[in-house]
Amino acid sequence: MLKFDKVFFKYPDENNNKSSKLNENKNHKSNSTKHEIDHKSDYESYESGNEKVLQNSGKKSLEEKDSGESYVLKNVSLEVSKGESLIIEGKSGSGKSTFLNLAGKLETPSEGKILFEGQNLIDFTEHEFRRKISYIFQSHSLWKDFTVLENVKMPLLIKGVSENKATKISKLWLDQVGLSDHLNKSVNAISGGEQQRVGIARAFASSPKLILADEPTGNLDNQTGEKIINLCLSFSKQNNITFICVTHNPNWKNLFDKSYTCSMGKMHLTSSFN
């Protein structure tokens, strides 16, 4: 369902950007006849019946990338099947959150392409993206002035779901996470663990194909955190949703189908139970 193949990412160099802009202005003023060459990179073949959803295809060789250039992610290759769970563990600054940002279209690869269901991720409309990919955040990212029910329902309404249907779906998922008695409470009036469960209900309520979880238990104690992780994994399996989680905690890798360690911008497979 999801494949990264030789992916590289480097944050833009501000000095280079300034130089490029100056050169562009000079070329414009002098009416230069030079034209930029379109670089058409080839997509890897994708079969319509293939289970793989997201795929990256890099072009430059690893030798070029490692010759003094500072890349956050270097030559990352991994694959996740539909409905599979994957956990990425690593220290701060290792590149694991950047990987998640690339998969979530918050960043664009410096080299290579990201494919989701055979389509270039950058070509997705906001509607398509919201319909297929959901997030679970460490800080919950809930609307503090809204109730528990409204926090789950609002994204559905934004997507065009009717009021009645959005309410029904939201109540169903809040019941699944054990919050049916808190529907009309302000999110400020519930605990951190309960707020995280609201975030989980919101992510699953939209019936996505892929859920990206960025340190979803970072603000919770170990016992509550493990309950949250097991809840996510259970819902993912039941609904055949691919679930990718980034964490500092190495203790949960045996709960996932695959686990990777991110170190110095590279991914290392540490366990696979398929």
C-alpha cells in the first residue's frame, strides 16, 4: 500500500534561494532568451490492482547525496502493505518526523516522487487528501472552544457530510473510544488521555486509507499510552487502514507489523512479523 524508494530530503538553503532569485531578476530584466529545461522524471510502473498506495522514486545516486550535502533523509526505502501497521522510533532530529511530513504532504522531497495510489501526492486536491489521509497529533490539536462531539464532527462537516450523518458517525466513534458520556463536555474539561481519544475518534471517523500518528502518546504516562496505541492498532486492523506511528518509545515495536529505527536520516528495519 505504501512504498518509499530511495527518498532524499534537504531543507532549502536560504543563501542559494536568494542567489537564485537575483539571477532570475537579472535574466528577466535583460530579456534573456535562455529557457529552463523541463526535467521529466519517470514514475515507476504502477499496476491498478497493486496493493501499494504510496511510492517514492529517487533519481540521484547515494554517492552524490553523501558527498558533503546535508540531507535530513537519505536513501530511505521501505514498504507498508494495505492495512499494515508500522512504527518508526528514533531520537529527536533523526528524521522520523520529516518522513511523516513527507507522507502527509507537509514537505516535498528534494529528490524523487511520492505516489499515493499511483498518483503523485503533490497533484492531490485538498478534498482528495482530506478524504484519504488523517492525522493523530501529540498535542491533540483540538478546538478548545468546542465540545467533544463538535471536535469529531467538524472535519466531517468541512468535507461536506450532512449534519445528521456527521453527528451519527461522530457518536459512533466516540462510543468506540469510551467517551459516549462526554459528548457535550468542553475538551478543556476532560483529561489528557481522554483528549487523545477524541483525536483518535476524529482521525478514524473520516474513514481514511492511511493514518499518520506523530508521537500520539508523548504527553501520556506509559500505561495510558499503551492503551491508546492498542486502540489505534485495533481500529486499524478492523477497518483495513494503514497505520504509521512515529515515537521516541522503543517498547511498543512488538505490537506493530513492522518497526523501523530512524538514525542519521536513514531507516533501518528492526522487526517484521508478517
